Amino acid sequence: MIRYFTGGESHGKGLIAIIEGLPADLFIDPNVINSYLSKRQTGYGRGKRMSIEKDQVDILSGVRGGYTIGSPVTLYVENKDWQNWKDIMDTRHSVPKRVVTMPRPGHADLAGGIKYNHHDLRNVLERSSARETAVRTAVGAIAKLLLMNLSIELYNYVVSIGNVIINPDVLPSITLGNNYLKKLNKIAASDEYMMNMPDTVASKRAVRLIEDSKKKGNTLGGAFEIRATNVPVGLGSYSQWDRKLDGRLAGALMSIQAIKGVEIGDGVANSGRYGSEVHDEIFFSAKKGFYRKTNRAGGIEGGVTNGEEVIIRAYMKPISTLYTPLHSVDVLSKAPVHATVERSDICAVPAASVVGEAVTAIELTNAIMEKFGGDTIMELKRNYNSYISYITKY
Ligand SMILES: Cc1cc2nc3c(=O)[nH]c(=O)nc-3n(C[C@H](O)[C@H](O)[C@H](O)COP(=O)(O)O)c2cc1C
């Protein structure tokens, strides 16, 4: 199993992650991590903060000469904006001015203030902020590098922004061919598709919707999908509730700020269909082995991967900080007020989509390490390949 912790405040000096349990000899290319970090910063509708930050990873431990050495890997992502917040975020001296006392509905501000007895709600919002996802994305990039050693690849794309939904015909309904995956990769890399939507018409409409919301001081949410290809059958287990991979993936996705719904495969639509319209029938051929013609289960049955593509969809609520602020109550005076306005995104679904892929990669890596173990990449690959040759003979 790999374990990781993150630390750091939104406007503190920086963010840190410590990852434990990575096998030795995993090649770590910081450029891959950095390009993933910059992808998290993209998308139309982001706030000014993203133009200040140029997220780059600094690897502080656990890697020598480009390869992991089996000890904890420590990652650091600097907050460039800290320069503007040095006084307010000083770890030694308290600066009483600019205290935040007007909690924002939809944020942890009020509940967190009551829980930890803070009357300066900055003590809550600094850590509850989604800035933390920058360093989680860096952890996910390392997980992706590990999975690539086993030819497991992940993709993410935005399905909807507000009421603008991509045309479902752009998504292959049954299986994804490699060409389509390559196309998706290209889409993600292209400026033209800045909303990370595999549908240019919907993408342009989404941009217009965001512009309109911005003018009105309003915000938007949406949905995104993660696909993992070449995932072997047998990750996770049905034998205990906390080993079920669907539960673990849903937990990981739901832990991302503002994610309020997660489904595996056609989970939500399936709930309104007949069983005969839902379950993926089983076939066998000497060439393919066991296979399905449909994948409405999204690659997981009984908490165990079934060898099909893993498909997860996550739903993000609209950003909670509104430039036309909502009603709130001052925590000191108890007077009715309008909520604090912290510099904010209007829509961050494309960014959340990248974070979603990152946490999925971490959870899949966990399931891989749990099943195949190995203190080195060589050992992991040997165990993995021997299992793959076993399943082809089953
Ligand atoms: C990538 C990303 C960026 C976000 N940016 C903002 C933002 O700029 N302003 C804001 O109010 N909320 C933003 N959020 C959402 C809040 O962090 C989140 O709604 C809040 O912490 C409350 O947590 P909850 O929605 O999970 O209950 C963002 C979320 C993500 C995933």
C-alpha cells in the first residue's frame, strides 16, 4: 500500500506531500509532474490566483538520480502568492487586521470556525481551500508514472458545465479504441479545447455561459469523467466493505473539494432501467478469453475490477464564493451581512477533472501495490506479469 499526507495552507509558503510505500527504481520525471500541474491550472473561468501561480514540483526526498530509492518521497509546491500574504500568514506573529468573520455559505468557514473555536475564519479557509489539490495532483502524477510501467493509462475529460452537456455521441458507448484515446490526449493538450471537453460546440457554449455567469457575479459547476484502460481483472475485493474498489474510488473522488456525487459506469442512469438493460453479458472466445460487449458497470463488479475499462463520473457543485455574495451572519457581532469575497474561480471543472484523474491514479496504484507488492519496480513487474500469464490461462 502507498500512503500519503499533505500539508500547507492556501496562502502559506507552500504545499507539501509525503508519500510512503513507493517501490524503489521508479523513474520520476519532474517534467511529467509539472505538465500535469500546469494542466490543473487551465480552463476558462479560473480566478486571478492561477495567473500568479506557476506550479512546479520540488522533490525534497526519496529520489536520487531520477529514481525512487524506497524511502518516503517528499514533494513541495511553492505558493508564489505567499509573497503577498507574508504578514497575514506569518507563523510567529499574529496580525489582527483583515480578520475574516463573515462565513461563506457552501464553504467549511462556519462549521470549521465552530469546531475549532476560530473567530478569524481565515484559520479555516486557508486549509479547506482547493489549493491543496495542487500537491495531490503531484502525488497523482507519480502514481500515473508507476501505472504506466504496467501499461495502465488514465484519461479525464469534462462532460458538462452548468446546463451545457457534451453530445453523448462523441463518447464511444461500448469500448474505447486506442485512436480515440490518442484523440482525447490531443484534446487535453490543445488550447482550442480549453474546457477539456471532447466536443468543440459544447466547449464554446460553456465558455459563453461562464462569461455570462461572471457578469452576474455567479458561479458554475459541472461533471467530468475518468477512464482507466488496461486495468487487470481482480483489483479490490468483495470480501470486506473497506476493500471494495468502487467504494475506495468514490471516497477518493468525493474527498476533492466541491465534488458532491460520484458514479461508476452508468450508475445513475442504470437505477431507472430494467436489469436486462443494465448488466453486461459475459462471452468467451479462444482469442479474447472472457469478454463483454457492453460496459455499463464501468469495469467494476462486486468491488472488483472485471478487466473492462474503469469509468468514473464525478459531479462538482458550483463554486461557493460568489462575487454577488450570499446572505450570512458575522460570527463576532451576529449581525446579518453578506459573505466574505475571497478572490475566486467562476468555474473550476476542468481543473477538478485533472485532480479527479490524479486521485483515481493514486487509488489504483494502492490496489496494485496491495495485490502485487514489490519493493522494487522489477519485483512489482515480475509479480504482475506472472499474474497476467495466469489470468490468460484461467
Ligand atoms: C480545482 C478546484 C478549484 C476550486 N476553486 C475554488 C475557488 O476559487 N473558490 C471557491 O469558493 N471554491 C473553490 N473550490 C471549491 C471549494 O474548495 C469547496 O467547495 C469548499 O472547500 C467546500 O468544500 P465542499 O464543497 O467539498 O463541501 C474549488 C475546488 C476545486 C476542486
